[in-house]
Amino acid sequence: MYLRDLGIAKPRLRIRDWAREAVLSVLRYPGRSLMTAVGTVLGAAAFVATLGISSTMSWQVSDSFDTRRATEVRIVPDGPAAGTGWFAERNLMRLRGLNGVAAAGRRIVLPELPISRGIDDRPTRSKVIGADPGALAVMAPQLVIGRLPDAYHEEHHSRVILLARSIAEQLRIFQVGMAVFVDGRPFTVIGIYDDVQRRPEALLSAIVPATVGDQLLPPDQEADRDVIVGTLPGAAQLIADQAPLSLRPEAPSQLRAIAPPDPRTLRREVEGSVARSSLILSVIALAVGAASIANAATASVSARTPEIGLRRAIGGRRIHIFAQLLGETTALGVLGGTVGVLLGTVVTAVVSMINRWTPVLDLRTALVAVGITSAVGLVAGLWPALKATRIQPVAALQR
Amino acid sequence: MLALSGVGRTYTEGAPVIALRDVTLVIDQGEYVAVTGPSGSGKSTLLNILGLLDLPSAGTYRVAGVETGALGDRVRVALRGQLFGFVFQAFHLLPGRSAAENVELGMLYGPWSPSERRARAHAALNRMGLGKRTGADPRRLSGGERQRVAIARAIAGGPRVLFCDEPTGNLDSENTENVLDLLAGLNAEGLTVVIVSHDAEVAGRARRQLVVRDGTVTET
């Protein structure tokens, strides 16, 4: 009634002005603001980085443990006592009969041997793998040209060879039917492959029949022998348990089966432990952030008594002072959250880069982080804001 | 314009202290009034009550005919913010904001739009001879310039009364003279000026002088 009579408007603080005042107050001392918000920076960074790394690792786990890798079992001798008898074809037949085995075969991985296109050409050195048709079915080389060795080649010790594309290019061999010399012995190239579905070490090797591999082994050297098994999905652990007994019933403990960990369990473990760490770290950092903001804001209320008194003197109501202080602490939360999200993103990217992972970042995580730090700033500002409303305008005149 | 009737103010925090006793006073529109007195005499208390920064313990205070004792906080704040302007000895300018932004701050809670505030701030700074320093940070201004920015802040919203608490207390004689000239000029344009000072020379520039001693106000 009186205001209208006197031609005076109601005191007000527009939202735009409120936001501007909050931002200006935070930016007035950017360094101090950032130090005040350091807790929320760390909280948001921990939140984003741990969730980012967790997502990246989960992706990596699911990427690495794909169907092919998860259905592969490798059996190797567990010490010299195993001998080579377990490697016999009759044992492999028993293994292939197990329920859940899709393919199985033996390999002999020879030391690096010289391979050349002509007998007098300068050779390139490469690993040579002797693999029977069963092992080839497990490895599943992707042929660019030609065919795989078959049972005939295996039984007749045929000197045929498959070349990885990288080796074929070094030898300048681009078609089948050409001869190469392995350790001085002639072989006919029957295929060139550029990928394998299992055992990626074959990508830098040449493959010969397993029986020929035995012949190529220098008399004074040992070779790594193994049996590789391709299983049906979900059967890898079972086959790993049964394979040593199938291959060497009289002494299964002399063989060791290597199976991939269950990807679902591993993934759950990774996600679970990282998520727990993330939660604990984030909560601690955000609690520190809230305390830091509340402490700094409370201290600043005392330091800014003249300013607050001035604002009251020039027409600011208690609610305006309350809103402004809350706006400032919330802006600090937003600032801390934003810087923290950037920091967390960089950490995630660097960790991924070091581990050669593909970083997986979710925009929602960043938004949630900024939302949480804003809420932390808001809550942290309640007490200082309430304290500020008790400052009388006379305070402006007294200092 | 401003009318005190039997106003008293007693501070009751701790031992009771009587700061003002039975003050009856009328200040008309357009007056230039100086309030002087020794330290602790009650002159700042009188200014606080006149400026609606404090409430009297006794008596009545009318502003433009309106009895202020029964007003709620919102109306008192509105009266204070739009009828009155304040100039302080310590300037109370916010560092990190330009002179123009500091002047605009004085109108923050009023009815003006941001563009109106900007225009009024520049006009007020021009009026104070600071048209070329509108973007300057107060920390880079001299004491005299800071006080002129503070005066610009106080007058930019077009108040009817300007309250000045020791406005020249931190200034040298040359700047004191400049500020007093500006205040006299504003008064000549119709603005009521109430200035509190312990400096007789400053008080001497006013057309009316009040002396506060032991909480009692007398005219000279």
C-alpha cells in the first residue's frame, strides 16, 4: 500500500541478475574459487575417471573375451616328465570324442627357421608351426589365396606350407604353387592367410603339417608342443577339466589345461570392484568438497560483512542475500564439477591410451557428476547463507 | 521529508547504552544538513535511523509522511533502496568489478532493467567526471575517484535523500574539496543531503548543522 503511494517498486532480484552475481563473485577470485572447489573437482574427477575406466575395462573384457577366445582350451605338458606320448593321434581321438569339443589338434611350434624363395636367396627368419588338420580347424586361418593342408598331407608328410601374408610379402610370393626353402628344404606354397580366429601368434609364422614339423625340428633343440581345442560356447571350463585325463589317462597331472576365465564372472568382478572403489572414492571426495565449500563460504561471509551490509543497505532483502550465497556455492559446485569432469575424462583417456584400450565415456556420467557437485555446493551453502542473512545493514557503515 | 518525533535508541546487548534521547527533528526536501559531534556521541546512530538501517527504540519516524515503525522488512528495504542513497567513508566498492558495475550494483534490487541500469550508471559516472574510467577496477582508482564512484552508485537510482557517513574521512584536502563540491552540486539540483562528519570544515559547507552530544541533538 505504502509502496504504491510512494511510487516505489517492490525490491526484487531477477534470476538473470542472481545468476550473474553468483558467477561474478566466483570469478572475482578464480584461483581462490578453484581452491575452494578442489574437493568437488576431485570428487567429480574420481567419479568420472573410475566410472570411465570401469566402462572401458568392461568393454575391454567383453571385447577380449569374445566367443572365439572364450571357446579355446590349450593343453601343454606340465614339465618334462610328460614326454611326447600324450601327443599321439589315438589320444587326440579320445579328446575329440568329448561332449563339447568342436575341433582339436596338435601343434609343434618350432624355433625360428630360415625361409627363402630360392635356395641361394637371402632368407628371412620366421617361426614355423606344425599343425595337424584338427589344429588348423581350431586356428581357422583366413585364406587370401589357396587351401589348407588336409589329412592326406598330414599322413604323407607332404612338404606343403601356408604362409602368413606378412611373410609371403617379404618373400615376394603372391600365388600358390611356388616353392620356398625352409631351413634349406623345399616346400610348396599351397595357401596364404591374413588372419586367424585363434592363436594370433600364427600371423607372423608359416604353417606346415604337424608331421613335417617334427622332421624340421633340429636334433639338438626342443619345440613347444601343445594341443589346442575349440569348444562349444560355455564348454571351455569343462573341457579344460577333462582334457588332461583324455590325453594322458595314466598321469593327467603331467598335463596342464589353459582355459580363458569365464568372461561373465570376470566382467562382473571388474565392474563390481571398480564400481565400489568409484563410489567410495567419490563419496569421500565429495564430502571433503562439501566441507571445503561450506568452510570457505562461512569464512567468506565474515570477510564480506561490509559487502553484505552494503547489499542490505541498497535494497537487498534477506532472501536475496540467502539466494546469492546459495547461488555462489552452487556455482562453485558447478565449476568444481566441470573441471573435475574434464580432469576425469583426461585421466580415463590417458589410462586407456597407456593400456591401448578404446576409452568408453558416457555423457550421462559427466552430467550426473556436475549435477551431484552442484547439489553438494547448494547443500554446503545453506548454513553460510543463513548466517549471512543475519548481517544487519548497519554493518556496512561500521567497517 | 524526514521527521523524527521523540526518537530514542538504546542498545540492549550487554549493559544498556543510550545512544539517542528524545530526538525531534524535521528535514525537508532539498536541505543540506550536516550532523557533527564527538566520537560516540550518537551521530552514526542518528544516521542509521534516518537511513532506515536501524530501528528506534522509542518515538516515531516518518518518511514522506509514512510512519516507518509499523512497516515490514520488505517495505523498509524498498524505501531504503529507492528513496535513499548511501555514501560510506570506506567506499565499499567491490574489487574485481568495474566502476560501472559497482554503480550498477546500487540499482540491483530496484525496478530497473539491466540496460536501464547500465545507462544510469554511465550517466552517473559522467556526472561525477568519471566518464572515461567506467571500466576501471576500483583498485586502480585514487581515493577521490573511488569516493566519486561511490557517490555515483548512491545517486544513480535517483534517490531523494543522500546519506553520507564521513565521506571525506579517507581523502586528502584536494579530493575532499572536490567531493564536497559534488555534494553541493547535487543538493543544488534538489537532492536532500545529510552528511555526518566530525570535520568542522566539512560541516561548514552545509546550510544547516546539527550537533549530537550525549545522544541529544541540537541545532547551531
